[in-house]
Amino acid sequence: MRANLLLALACALFFAGNVLARDTAPLRVNAPASVSVGDPFTVSVGTELSLTGVEISWLGESVRLPLSRNNGTRRGKIILGTEVGEDEPGTRWIGIRPLNDKGLVHKRRITVQGKEFPSQHLSLPEGSVTLSQSQLKRYRKDKRAIGAVLSSTDGERSWRNSFIWPVHGEITSTYGLDRILNGQPRSPHRGVDVAVPSGTPVRAMDSGRVTLTGEFLFEGKAVFIDHGLGVISMYFHLASIHAEQGDRVKQGEVIGRSGVSGRTSGPHLHFGLSVLDRLVNPLPLLGDESARHSD
């Protein structure tokens, strides 16, 4: 009797140990070891744990990443990045915490490398550089409205693994370009300018929800699309807007036409991308020139 009791106890401990080992298995995190300043990157999380999601922490921002089940494994994917002029090179950490276990935290170290950006010297009329009091008031109002949109991390992921170019044309200003106006350094360019004739259809880079439209001092007529998990695309200097706030749009859908509205010297599209409230370089996610949409 005593031997049977000991055997039963040993079996119970064996199976309990197996369950404990399985339930505390580490999360699998796939992320690059290093990235350049301004470049976005993808982080993938996988686990056999019964988790509905994890919390991702990056540079002081946090977002809930849902995990979907596939063949017994739960997986999720998110885009992170840094912003030129705001984030310095160095060692940074990504934190991953299961939503139902505050004690289990997985950290991944990533090296943010410095990067040389070109510079551009421009001489402009002083009225085009210095804001009047009324313009300054409008700028501050615009900044608050846009800031509220870019800080959003709500919404399920609607973006896919590949984005498309919103227009087809020549890139005239790259991300990170240092602009020096009348001898005074200004904020680096935080987007990509594509030269296209006025009236060119501008298409959504991927599916999402239109969270803001309007006409702003610098951006002109603009559309902001939330693609979920903190990814927001921006389309500036439009001649007309063909989407309304709250609309659900699909990848490739026309959301406006290019123009010269706002502060601009000629017809083009300024295309920007925000990731967790950081303006990143969209080029690494768009692919080469052949991936651009042609009409």
C-alpha cells in the first residue's frame, strides 16, 4: 500500500512538473539585433502558452499585442522604430510581458546605430520662414489635433506584411534630410516627398481607418489612416480629399489627389509614417521602386 502511494505521488509530481515546465516556457521573440536611427523594424512573438496577448514596451511607450492561435502556437507581430532628431544611437531594450502574468517579462536588447543624412541649404523670403502670431496660434492648434491622432495605439492590426506606394513618382526629399533655412538649422525631414502632377490619385498604403482629415497650416489638406497597433500613415499637400473621418479604407483605395496645399513650393505628396508616436522612415517597409503603384 505504501509503495503504491509513493508511486502515485511520484507520478503526480512528474505530470505536474511537465505542466509547470510547459506553462512557464519562455516567449520566442524575433527581432533584429541592430537597426539604424529612423528605420522601422518588425518584432514577432510566439509561444505555446495560453495567452491572448502580450504588452510590448519600447522607448517609454506600451501597446497591447494580441496573439492569434495557429496550429497550437500563438503568434503576433508588431512594427517598432525610432525617430531622427529625437532618439539617440545606443543600446535599447524591448520588453514583452504576458497580459495575464505580471511576473514573467522577456527582454530583447537592440542596438540603434547612428546614420548620416544629407543636408539641404535653402534661401527663402523671411515671411515663409517666420510665423506671425495668428499663424503660430493655428500651428499650435494643428499640432494638438495631429498629436492626439499619432499617440493612439488602439485598434486591431489591419496592416499586412507588405505596404504599397501611395503614388508613383520621383523621390525629391528623403527621410532625415537636414534642412537649413536662411542659415538656420530646422527640424529634419520626417517623411518622403514624391514629385507628382497635381490631381494624381493618392492611394492608401494599406487597409485601415481614417482618423483625421482636414486642412492644416504646414501639411495643407491631409489624410491620416490608422492601421492598428500604433501604425499611422499620413498624406500631405493634397488638392482634394476623397475620404471622411471614420471611413474604413482598403489597400490601394484612392483617399485623395495630390496638390500644392499647405507650405510647399510645388506639387508633390509628402508621405509619412508614425509608429507608436514616432515618425519613422517609410522606405524600408515599402520595398524598391518597382513596388510603387502605377495608374
